[in-house]
Amino acid sequence: MACKSNYSLMQDALEHGQAVPAFNIDNLESALAVAEVLQETGSPVIVQTIPRTLNYGGVSTYPALMRELTAGCGTDYAMHLDHGSSLQLAAECVRAGFSSVMYDGSLLPFSENIAKTGEVTAMAIPLGVSVEGELGTIGGKEEGDTDLDASYTKVDEAVEFVEKTHVTSLAIGVGTAHGVYKGTPHIRVDRIREIHAATDAQLVLHGASGLSDDVLRDCIAAGICKINFATELRQAYTAGIRKALADDPDVFDPKLYMRTAIDAIKAVLRQKIAVCRGIQF
């Protein structure tokens, strides 16, 4: 087992017509779920955290958790900063053992997004740490409903962005959004295909929770090689706790009722791995 960069895992997936599922973890239970599934399936995944999670648990906590929980496991994984907000945070994550970082400048003017993302690549890539950028607007937010206010990434801007920033991967706006969809998203699979043909950057799909398996497969066939999942994992975790407490109102030991939550997360993880990898367990 090794903690590898996103780039190496994604390149292998791309060459096999697959995608690497990227799973957001929030706490010990979600980390345990990912570690157990890594061991059980032998399928590499990307483990990631958002800045709000790092504020909650500490930057060094999550890579240390995964390192300890996967000791003796023969399956590779990547440790990734999702939606990084600054060069300072990216550098702190690199020092803490993250193998990949993202800088999200999608709400900035195009030229400023290029400049700030380029600062992160200049810091990280010489250290063997891959860098994900974002172009176009991916609607909603990680926690909450989404109003589908996404904007589509332009092909010519994607080409210029990749050339000037030297990012290894690019999250693109193609109609997805973070959080819980209020309506039915319209995913521009054709735009994925166009950007994939125009640039060598590995393409990333954010806001995949709630999309059908068929849509995900279409996105992979068009060139997506990393797909992010967060909301569905949090929903499964919370539903698992509620079920355990309802089944046994007298239980008070977290080690007992959290097992139900871990298993609920694992069921989602296995299903997403199967879709991204095109395999059955």
C-alpha cells in the first residue's frame, strides 16, 4: 500500500476507460469505512477533505488516520485536499502528508484564478504533489440543497487555463452541483467530450451525489476520470445512526451504534466503486 498522488491513480483509470471515485471523509467512522472497503475490494480510491472538515478535526489528523487505518493494506490510495481556499492551506496540507491538493478559484475572475492556481502548482508539483484546479461554476455547496446555479466551462478557457497553470487535473462545470439536488440536473456530456479532446488535463466531476449510474457512466466514457462523492456518504452515515438508535433506544455506547453508520457508508462506497470501475462485487 502507498499513498500516491491523484495523478497516478487517475492516469491508470483513464487508460482503462474508468474513473477513480473520490470520497470525502469527515471523522473516524467515515475513515474506517473507506479503509475497510480498500482492504475488502482492492480497488484504489481518492480520500479527500474540505477546509471545513480540516477546521473541525485538524489538518494533520486525516492523513494520519488513513495512514494508520490502512497499515498492512495492499491497496493504494491518494490523500487529497478538496476545494482548497489558499496557497497557505495547500502548503500546510502538503507538509501534513497530503499527496494531492486542489485550489478552487472558480469564483475569481479568470486571470486571477490562473494566477492563484499557478502559485499552488509552482509549490506542489516539484514536490510530487498533484494539483487540481476548477474552472466554471459548480453550483450549490457541500452541505445543503442546491439550486442548480452552475455555469458551464468553456473549451477555449479550459485550454488556456491548463496551459498557464500547469494543473494536472481540472474540475469542470458541466451542470452538476454540490449538495442535494432540488431539481433534475442537465449534464453536458458533450462538453466533457469537447474539453477532453482539447486538453491533456485529467477531468474531474464534482457534485456527483444524486446522479444516476447511467449518467456517471456516460461522463466516464466522455473523459471524466475522477468523480467526487460527499453528500451521499453523509446521508448514509446519518441514516445509519438514526436506524441504530431506533432499533435499540437504550443503546448509549457509540462503538455499538456507530458500527451501523460505518456499514451504511460502506454500502455506498462499494456501489460507487462498482460504477466508476465498471465491476461487480
